[in-house]
Amino acid sequence: MDEHISEAIGRPDLVRTGSGVVCLRFETMKVVSALAAVRRLLDAGTVRPGDTLLDSSSGIYAYALALACHRYGLRCRIVGSTTIDRALRTQLAVLGADLEQMEPSTDLRLDQSRRVARIEEILREHPDYHWMRQYHDDVHYLGYRAVADRIAAEVPGPLLLVGGVGSGASTGALAGYLRQRSRDVRLVGVQPFGSVTFGSEHVADPDIIIAGIGSSIPFGNVAHERYDLLHWVGFEAALAGSVALLREHAVFAGLSSGAAYLAARWEREQDPARTAVFVAADTGHRYVDGVFARHAEAAAPEDLAPKRIGDLTALARPWSRMAWNRAPAPPGAVEPLLAG
């Protein structure tokens, strides 16, 4: 029996979604990393019950950190993205988290840079707060070890591991732990256009902000050298993947999950000796109006294919794919020196 609801929420399901394709489905994925990170900080004496944990979030991590703080008797303060909706704001308030939400913006770069600036202001006012630095501290890798162990036990043979990159603490961590077990894993990262993490900042996509898998600022805990392949997926293609995942397999998941499903299907067709495991990081509830209400517009995934490119200058919407070959970070993705 679980001692706290966060343990149940963070436990993923493995669901077959076609021949050779498996969905690693989370209710809220970042609960896994938040719980393990907070537990490590408590065990090390870095924080103590009653302390305040602080971070920036586009939504999922805010909920995850609020649950971890509720579980371990800590205070939670979040500087939130414009993308945090009313349902999540209400849950955070009831859980006792202090949310400071940025003013509305369609500019991801402005939204993220304002949040970082506000974090630094708060730390100057409250130096006793602990900044979780979810985008930079690889303590957030720890929670994915148990998930990797489960994949290793239930999915045999060589793998294609496919999912959003975000901070790197999910796909990067899972691939690392699986490779430590001597599993043959090709890691396929999924990014939106406009993200600096893998060099697509020069290609705008005005129809989409997949805030959880892309970034307009460098993230310090992305291990670029773990990724074999990259897919950049725009709104039209991600919509097709999300709708197909629900229509064909009854899996109701978010837009980044749809993008990962699309990439996983395609990569599995190219490499049928491997099983493709793709990450569905959250449910589709916050995407009802912006994505699923437009299901009639969605193309069939089999009618779509990525543009295969050899370098980043050739990136083009709605979908591009390139061999990354475990290369280092591009210049724009190198983390600057940070306070805290």
C-alpha cells in the first residue's frame, strides 16, 4: 500500500500501442523526479522539514514539487509559466503551494527568462530558500532508476527509447540507467521548433509552445551526448500523433506525448528489430480545447513523414529528423554560470 498519493501518481504504466511500440504512460511524470530529489536533499541534510523549496515551472513540475513538499512536510513556492491553467492553480492553492504566475505571453523566451530573473530576486530576498534547479541539477535523474529497472524487466531486446528532452532528466536518465544494465538503447529525443537545446531556435513555430520539452534558455542537465537521433515536431504533426494515440489506443495524453508517439512509430518502421518505448509524460486534460477539440483537422500518422536532414541549417516544419550521433551540445545550448 502506498503511504502517499504521490507514489501512485508517479508510477507509470507500460501499454502496447501497436506492433513493437510500447507507451510508458505517466499520470504526471515529474512526480518521479521531484520525490527522489527531495528525499535525497532531506537525507543529506541539505533541507529540513518546514523549509521552503523554490523553483520555476511551466506546470507539471509545479504540481510534482507541491506533492513532494506535501509528502515530506516542506513549503513550496513556484514561479509559474503563463501556461499554468485554472485547474492546476486551484490544486496548487489547496496543496498549500505559493504560486506566482507570470503575465500572459506567447513568447517562450520571454516567459522563461522572466521566471529565472524572478527566481533570482526571490533568492536575494530569502537566501534560506532552497532552489531546486530542475533544469540544471541532475539530482532529478535519481527517480528514473526504478522506471528504467521496470522497462528492463518487462521489455526485452534492443530498444528505441523515444521522448521529449525537456530538462533531460527523463529520457536522458532512463537511457543512462538502461545502458548501465548493458541494454542496447538508441535514444531518440523529441523537440519543438524554436528550442535552443538542440539548435532549432532559428525556426519559429507560432502555433505551438510545448513548454515541457523545449527551451529558449540553456538547460544544464541535458546530456546531449546520450542522444542518437533527434526529431523536431511542429503543431500539425504533434496533433496527428496525439489524436491517433487516443483514437487507436484510447491513451489520452498530452501534446508532447503525441509528438513522441509519432516519432516512435516512424523509427520503429525504420528499425523493426527494436522495440520502441515512448514517454507519455502527462494526461490530455489540459489539451482538450487547444488540441483534441481540433481532432477533425488531424492528419493520419501514416500520411506524414519527417524531413531527413544532415545539419541544423536544413530544419523545416512541420517535422524534421536528424542523426545526432551522441554529439555535444550546440553553442547556444551551453549553460551559463548561474546563481544558486
